[in-house]
Amino acid sequence: MRRSLRFELASRYAVAVAVGIALVAAIGYLVLRAALDRHIDASLLSVASVQASSVTEDPTGTMRFHEWDMTAEEALSLGDLNRYAQVWNESGQSLLRSRYLTGDLPVDSTALRKAAIGELAWSEGSLDEQHVRSIFYPLGRLGASHERHILQVAAPLSARDRTMRTAGLFLLGIVVLVSVGSFLGSWWLAGKTVRPVHEIIAQAERISGGRPGERISAYAETREFESLVQVLNMMLGRIDDAFEAQRRFTADASHELRSPLTALRGELELALRRERDPDEYRRVIDSSLEEAVRLSRLTEDLLALARSDAGVMTLRLEEVDLGERLRVAVDRLQARIEDKELSVSVEVPPEATGLYDAKLVDQLVWNLLDNAVKFSTPGGAIEASIVPSGEAFVLTVADTGPGIPEEAIRHIFDRFSRVDDAHAAEGTGLGLSIVQAIAETHGGSVTATNWDTGGARFQVRLPRAIQP
């Protein structure tokens, strides 16, 4: 069962306080009992010393206790002040009892043996349903004739036991009161502590997709919650950016799909309005095929980006020679290069092999070179190179086109981003976005700058092998 944070905080604090106060109460209880026992033991030792002197003072060896002359009723009225005495031999045989004892004192055999060898010993037991504490005093200390005699003096513990019961109940009451008080106090304090969290949650729940830009302001100025509010607002900012990017992407994709579909539909509707000769039908079919190819290419690009966004762009890694892939792409573009009378230089090292997805690398290289050919001015130049850099290769493609405006560099890899509207019909506006997605999927990166000659330069850094 889930518990609230308020209850968790209050209960933990109350338990900690209860354990602490219970520990203090237990120590106090034990200290009080030890103090009372020391007082009783001192009294017993004092009485035992007096009685031992009385028992051993007669030169003839006759033993008698020093006792007040009083009636049995008077002795009984003394209650807890009574001290009972009895003399034993080392075998546990009673030799002498005080006047008002109706039976033998409780004998502890271990204490008796200890006293028999000359040591003081203590024990507790019951005398006529009374709880008593006894001292076993070796009389051999006072004369050789009493070497095997042991004096036992006992005192009732009723007063001590009553005091300890009262103290125990008092301490238990303190523990209960303090525990309840600490729980109530911690419940109130935990409520004040948790209240900001609830207010932050309430504000976060009121923020919806239809109200972008809204942020959490509750307790943003409080030091303890400042970081939490900042993190939540940063997360909301990223969500807003993602929503905006998705909205813009959806709108751009719809626009890009609408144009070729509209053109294709128009050509077909126009062809069906009247009978036409075979050449005219062939022209309509060729035009429709061109738009269908454009739609197919756009769909494939969108699918590639969708897989990248979802993190499911699967890599089929194998040994790939980047230099060979670069030369093959240049050969495929040779006809367009000759049409624009471009000069192309390719510089690759003897060994430029790494673990890559061959199909994706071909798409990356093709998009960069296709972009360079598209934007290069007639008679211009394209430079393509691969340079080893530590555990990676840097693929560079530069052209002598118009370059990238400074304000557009930071958006050059955005989807459907076009720097030059004159070339808008020549592509989908997704080529560089796909280049970036392929590079990052391989654990690399891509940057765009302007070349010294004024054209654009793209550099892709690809690790030789993807790090696990």
C-alpha cells in the first residue's frame, strides 16, 4: 500500500524520537534501580557489620544477635525498615535466627559457597511472599572460632519495587506523550514541508499542450526548491521545443507532399479531358513518373528520419572503405558534374576503412556531394577529402557556391530547411537532416561552415568503430 510523503516523514521522525526517548528512559530506569540497590546494599553491609560483631563478641563462642526489645506487632509495623539475620554453617545448616523470623531466610547456594571462602556475596529471593535482598557475610573475618560460619542479613525490597514500578509507569507515560507529541508536531511540520511539492505538482498538471510557454512559478525563489523548479521548467521548455518542431515538421511535410500530388493529379486530369495522341500521353506519363519518383524519394527520406527519431535506425555494420564510397558517388554524379563544367578533386588516404553501415554511408556521401553539385556555380570547383583523425575519419565536402548565410548556419540541418529558394524544386529539403541523423547514429557528428572561397563546407566526423 502506498503511503504519502507527509505520513512517511512524520512517522519516521516520530519513531526516531520515540526510540531516543525510550532509550533515555530505559537508561534512567536502570540508573535509578542501581542507585536504590547501592543504598540498600550499604544498609545491609552496615547492619551485617553490627550483627557480626554482636555474634562473635562472646569469648565462650555463644552467638546472639543485637536486637531491640519489642513485641512482634511492633516489629511488623516497621515494615520495609526490618532487617532479618540468620547464621549458617558452610553446609547450609541454620545455627541462629533473629527473634522475629518465623522461618529460614532464602539461601542462595552459590552465594553461600562464595561467603564460605571469605568473600562478600549478594542475592535476591522470597521470604513469606516478600521480595528480599540478602548479604552473605563471612564471620571468619572476626575470629577463627567462626571460620566456617556465614551471617546472612536480609532486607525487604517492597519499597524499592514500588518506587521502580512508579518510576517505570512515569517514564512510560513520558515516552508515550513525547511520541504522540512528536508525531503530531512532525505531521504539522511535514505538511508545511510537503505543501510546496503539491503546489508545484498542481501547477505542472495545469500546464497542457494547448498552453505552450507556460512555466512553473511556485516556490521558484526558495533555495531548496529552486533546482527542482528549474529542472521542471527546462524539461517543459524542451517539450515545447519538441512540440513546435513536430508541428513545423508536420506542416512542412504536408506542404512538400501536397505539391507533387497536386502536380500529378493536374497532369492526369488534364490528360483525361479529351483524346490525345500517343506522344502527348507519353509526355503526361513521363511527367507523372517524375512526380512519383519525387514522392517516393520524399517518403523514403521521411521514413529514415522517423526511424532516427524513434531510435530504431538499425545499423548493419561491416568493413567499409570510405575512400571507395566517395569515388563511387563522384562517378555516379559525373554526368551532372560535366553539365555544369565543374572540377572535382578527391583526396583519400590509402587506408580509410571502418565499421559502418554501407547503405547509410552511401546515402550520407551522396547527399553531401549532390548538395555540392546542386549549389556550385557553373565552372566552379568541388573538393572532397577524407583525413584520419585519431580513432575517426573526417569527411570534408566543399563547393564554390553562394555559401550559407550566417543567420542560416545554425538552422542548416533543420528539416525542410532551404537556403536558396531557386533550388527548392531540386530536392526535398531533408538531405542534410539525414546526413546529421546518419552521422549521429554512427556515433559521429557533422558541422557546416563557409569555405574560404565563399562556398559551403561540410565536415563529417565518423569513428572507425562505434563505441559500445
